[in-house]
Amino acid sequence: MIKAYIDAATKGNPGPSGGGIVLLGQDLYIQESFPLPELSNHQAEFASFNQLLDYLLDKRLEEQTIMVYTDSKILAQTVDKNYTNNLNFQNYLQEIQEKLPSFSMLILQWIPESKNKGADNLARQGLQKALKLQNRRK
């Protein structure tokens, strides 16, 4: 079983954003931080989940049982209901819907922020990367 913790950080709403992923499993401990484009805080949470799915597929881990933990209730509820009427989330949900069937068992669960500190720290690092990229473009 793999446990994955995801989070996003945004400066402004919308604004430059970053994401973070922690993966834990038998002989597996991975931390990733990555810049994201200018997004709202909720869009950044969806983008971080998408990045996680891409990473898991790229590493061919889709046959594993995967528990994904997020502190975003909107992300967890939207994916659980498999529906959103929010135009800002529809493209993300569509991408997620296309990827999820590839996984034999993936469960997305909401957790309180206090239980997601590792991914939160990585998301803040991802935000710093996004800010540096933005400053280089100026």
C-alpha cells in the first residue's frame, strides 16, 4: 500500500502556485515540490492531485493500493461526487476522470491541515519555485 499526501500553496487568489507530494510505502519515501501556474487556491489543489496521478502512472504504480490524503474538502468532495458545476474545476475533473480508471485501487480522503504538514511544506517550496520562475520572466 502507498500513502500519498498532497497539498498546494498559492500567493494571492489567484496567483503563483506550487504543489507538494509525499509518497510513503514499503521501501518508498518520496518528496516532490513543483511550481504551478497562476491559479486559485482550489485550482492548485486539483492541479496537485493531477500531478500526483501523472507521477504514479509514470512510475507504473497504478496496480498498488493507493490512499491519497488531502486537506482540501472541495477536491475530495468533487472527486467523490464525480461532479462539479464550477467552471474553474471542470477541466481538472475531466483530466482526473480520464486517469482514475487506470488505477486498480485509489482512494482520496480528506484530512485536517494539521495532519498534512509534510505536503504543506513541500507545496510552499513549490510556490517559492513558481515565484522564482515568475521573477526571471520579468
